[in-house]
Amino acid sequence: MAARDFEQEIKTLSATLVSIEKVVDLPKLRAELKELEAAAGVPNLWDNPEEAQKVTSKLSRVQSEINRISGLRQRLDDLPVLLELANNENDAGAIEEASKELDSLIKAIGDLEVQTLLSGEYDQRDALITIRSEAGGVDAADWAEMVSRMFLRYCELHQYQTQVLETSYAEEAGIKSTTFKVSGPYAYGTLSVEQGTHRLVRISPFDSQNRRHTSFAGVEVVPVVDQSDHIVIDEKDIRVDVYRSSGPGGQGVNTTDSAVRITHIPTGIVVSCQNERSQIQNRATAMAVLQSKLLEKRNQEERAKIDALRGDNSGSWGNQIRSYVLHPYQMVKDHRTDFETGNTQAVLNGELDGFIEAGIRWRRSAISK
């Protein structure tokens, strides 16, 4: 096996990081950090809780972005020193550790490079993901639950925080739908490329004749609404229903009518929340979800107008985006990017990095055309 050219790999990686630093404009980011730190230090900041929350959230995000870039630069600058010491002492173990660190940096800087492609208005926001079973009966309900687990596992692997807001269980197996919030840097921008219909082909575990079935699950991803979005909801336009929270099989998990379902009458959008014990808390959370869905609807309408003016019909993500084939062969393939893998279990266990990176690059390419 040929010896690894550490010097060239480090040089290439450093050039990539330099280009990232230019794209994010690190000096400007540091200047913004000083301004936000000054704003956060104002004694009466919390006299206006909404503004205070906005300042502290932005401060945390900017600090995190600077620390991430600076940390990678420090690690990359330290690597040649580690390699020189290892080579001088002819320490095979230390060389192996340096090699692992280089591999780790290649992945981390690659992930950061993809993140620089996320420049949409809402890409930095947290995300709300709703998964629904579509065509396919009980298999579709089971598939929707598998897709939900896949995304929750992805979030766990990437240290995104998740909060399940509502789950509607199917009678025989699986779920009718679920909605959960994903919190983390660029959660919406990253996960928005997963929006669309996900198709599963497998031998149905619910078919006594062991026949192959095709089932579908729909994934909706919207940005979490911000105070500056001005999504006003007239109380006359909504219907609020309360009911008891329930778990799988109808098992009661709450003895009071604390779960809340809100219907937005003009659009027909329905949202539910049952994760809190208090009806008031569930109502507040459901209203926030409704605001996010109305914001996304407004954005879709604006995009549709622009696409109509352009004559552009390439942005339709609501169709089938990916197939997961478990029989007669093993393969997951994205129909937009042609990215595929035969390791279906890894994908179903949340290893979606390749698909998401390809999706982000595909979207940027489509926007640039």
C-alpha cells in the first residue's frame, strides 16, 4: 500500500477551509459577535423578552459558528506538528492516530463546506418535520414509523435536539402521522431537502402469503416561525378541539382533555399537540406549529409565482424523491441526485449524510440555473 501523502492532503484541506472562511466572512462574523455581546450585556435587555430571546439566540448561533471554524483551523494547524513528532520518534501508533485525526478533519470540513451552501432565508432555523403514511395501508403506517425513527436517529447522530409534539398511531401497526421539532444549527436548511414522498418496496410482514408490497410515506419540513415573521392568525379563522392524549393501541396516557387540535379554516391546515400535560401549553405549541406551516405555505406561494414567471417547474419536491428497496435486492436511491447505496440498514438507522449532502448540492445547482 502506498504511503499516505499527509502534506498534500493537509494542504488541500487548508485551502478548502480558507475558501469557507472567505464565504462566511469571518472578520464580519467576529464584528457581529462583538455587537451581539454588547447588546446581550445591556442591563434592561429582558424588559423586552421577545427581543432578548432574539438577541441571545443569534449570539449563541454566531458564537457556535465562529468556534466551529476556529476549532477546525486549530486542529488543522496542530496536525503537522503531531506528524513531525510521530515521524521523528518513528512511532507507528502516533502516526495512526494522526491519520485518524486527518480523516476526522476531512469529514468535518466537508460537512462545513456543504453548510456554506445553505444560504436560504430560513436555512439557519430550527425545523418542524411531519411524517404521514400515504398509500399502502398497514404497510404504509409501519413505513411511516420507520421513516420517523430514521430521522430521529439521524438527529441523534448529529446531536440535534428533538421534541415530539404529536403522534397519531394506526390501529394495527405503525403511525398515521407524527410531528417533531428539530433544534440545531441549520436544521431546516439541512433537512429541507428530505421533503417529499419516500417509497418502500419489501416483502410485507403483514401479508400471510409473503408477497412484495410497495408503500409510501410523505415527509414535510418547514422552518420554525420567528417573531419577525409577522404571521398573524385571527382567532375567528381557527377551530380548537381538545381531547385526551393516547399512546399505541389507544392506551390512555393522560386522564384529562389536555391534547389540542387546531384547524385553520381558510387553508384547511390541521395541527395537533399532546406532548405537554397542560392544555394551555399544548395550545401554545400547536399555535406555533400552525404559524410555521402558514409561513411555509406563504413561501411556497411566493416561490410558485416566481417559478411561473420563469417558466420553471424543476422545484417540485412534493413528488417521489427516494426509493428504499429491501426485496428482491437491497438499495436506496435518490431520484433527484442519483445518489445510491446498497447498505439499506445503515440508511434506516439514520446514516443519511450522503443523501443530504447530494440533495443540498443538487438544490444549489437547480437554483443557480
